[in-house]
Amino acid sequence: MNIAANNPALTSWVEVPENSDFPIQNLPFGIIQLNGDSPRVASRIGDFAIDLKTLFVLGYLDNTPFTLEDFDTKTLNQMMMKGKTGTRQLRDRISKLFSTEHDDLQKNEHHVSQILIPMAQVSMEMPIYSRDYTDFYSSEQHAFNVGCLFRDPDNALLPNWKHIPVGYHGRASSIIVSGQDIYRPKGQKKPPSADVPVFGQSNLLDFELETVFFTYQGKPLGDVISTDEADDFIFGMALFNDWSARDIQGWEYVPLGPFLGKSFASCISPWIVTIDALEPFRIPGPKQDDPKILPYLEYKDDKHIDIKLDVIIQPENGDENIVGQSNYKYMYWNMNQQLAHHTVNGCNISCGDAMGSGTISGPEEGMYGSMLEISWKGTKPFKMSDGTERKFINDGDTVIMRGFSEKDGVRIGFGEVATKVLPAK
Ligand code: CA
């Protein structure tokens, strides 16, 4: 796929720090808020937000399908209603405006100072309104580890796992943006030693290292999106910490699956990196012939993506500790398969729907995406640099996830999702 804005040779007249997640080849989308001003749609280059409302008002987005209302708003949904063709055209236009090959904008310093806003001056808002949130369970190593921990290492994967991209319907209302603190949840749990359940705060609070993708408007109820068509319905991705209270989850999940152990919070990174920007990092996925998958899940070309992922615990006033290093490439099921499966029964999807990958764990120790696996259900505590240990997450800890793809000297990053845990209310 030849997308002009992805050209690794492109450079910008805006200074971009070395190893920045946001070179001119990225140009993600988010919602910024400036002091006292209304929230608006933005992109980003280096350490600057690009105010797309002002860019539009000053005429730099003329002859695109967009209107002022698409940018003068508190979510990306309206802009996303223009579909893949529209958002690709928008990203290409921004790329041209900030490329060293074009000086239409650069030569107008008065405009530049209104459009480029130092990141230190803006706050990042929740970028997308998601009417629905679906969480998959698509990393084989994670499903295997959980199967070993809770069932039997000889039959760790349930019989359906390699036939179905397993998923469940999560809680969209509690998806929040990086930087917002969460409270330790409370609920009903049944410790192994107890005869009856007890009520109290979760003592086994855990993160899940995931990515999330957001959809464009889908098809009418009853229609199906094939793996071939799925690319046209996927807007972009963010980092995703899908919090879990393991003790609440363990008691409630049979027979209908996750509920209060999951619904209290899921956190996303604020910049949505477009699938277009990630196209250069596509790689082949695992063989899916043992067992052979059903025809509706087969796909063409490379649909997996190489995205390095780190998860970090930072105690209150302490240093960052990397507790896991994984990669999105370890997914068994890719996004095209997830979307094809989601809609194969005729289920409709909406503009802005959130689809979680499921915890992404790599094949070796050190590559796991949850404390459940890292501490092997509390039996192998993680040793922190300050001498303390973690089996799960303590009050005052901040959990940080970072991720980026890199190839041909171009690094496309997501920034981070960072969330601090406050004591139970
Ligand atoms: Ca999850």
C-alpha cells in the first residue's frame, strides 16, 4: 500500500526531537483543551499539538470533505464519519503542510504561532465517544498462561480458542483517558479459604497490557464485514490498560463471564495512531492450520503489526520499574479477523466502537502483560528497585504503558497511558 504521508524520507520544518513518538510520518488524532478554550480536534508533531480547528479556520483544509463542526468538537467521532478516505486525505494534507517540501504554512509565522501549540500548554481529553466496547482474548500465550493458572497445563487452551476469536461485551462508560486517577474497586469475593463470600476492597488489583482499535461507522444490522473489508472500517489504535480486580473476577465470572471485576475502569492513551500510519509495520501472523480455521476467518496479506509494548510500575515518588516487555505481533487473531467474527452474525458496529485486543503476552517470562502472569498468581513476586515486592498493584502505584513501531529510521509511537491507583473510596 502506497500512502504518501508514510514516506520514510519525509522531513518537517518543525523540529522533532530524536526518538520522538511523533515524527511527520505519524500525525495521530486527539482532542486537546487549551486554557479556557473549548476542546477541539488536534494532531501532533514532535512536542507540538496541531490545532486542526484553527488550521481549518485559516483555510489550510479547503477542498477536503471536512467542515468546521468536524474539528470544533469534543470527540473525533464526527471527523471519523468521513470514513477512511476522508481521514486519509486529511492526514495527507497535514503531512504536506508540515513537510519541508512545502512552505505555504511555514512562511506565515503569524499562522504558525496560532496552529502549533506546545504540548505543555494543552491537556489531553478523552478522544472518542464509544457507544460499545468489546474486549477480545486473542494472545495465545496469555490464554495459555491463564489456563495453566486456573485449570490444567495439559489442557490450558479451551477447545474453542483456536477456532473463535473469543470476546465479551465490556463497559464503554468507564473508558477514561491517561492521567485520570482511579480508585481501588470494592466488591464481593470469595477467598479460597472462606466458606462464604465477603465484601471488601480488591486486594488483587491488576493491569492488562492491551491495545484498542476504534471503528468507523459499520454496515446496517444484518450485514457482515469480511476480513477483506475490515481495513476500511478500522480507524486507528491506542494503548489500553484494561484494569482487572482478580479476586472479584474469580468469584463472579462463572457462568456468564467478566462483570464488576472489569467494569470499574479501562484507560487509553490520548493520541489515536491511524492504521494508515502503522501500515509499514505489518508482518505475517502465526500459522492457523492446526486446527484449520473456518473460511470466514481466513485473510489475505500481512495483517499483524510489529508494535513494541512496555508496562511499567512507578510507586509513589519512586522510580519506574519495567515489569513486562511484549509486542502486538504475538497476537494469534488479528483485527481483521476480530471484526469479521464480531459481525458474522449480523451484529452492527458504530462509529467510535472500541475493540480491545485482550492482554498481550509474549512467549517468554519477562514478556507477560498482567501481574497475574508476572507474579504467577502471587507465587513469584516481582522485585522492585526500591526493595519492595509486587504481586499485584498497590495504592499509590502508577501503571504506565508505552509502545512504538520502528523501521527504516521511522518510529511511530503511541506516547503513553499512565494511571495512578488511589485507595478505595
Ligand atoms: Ca481485557
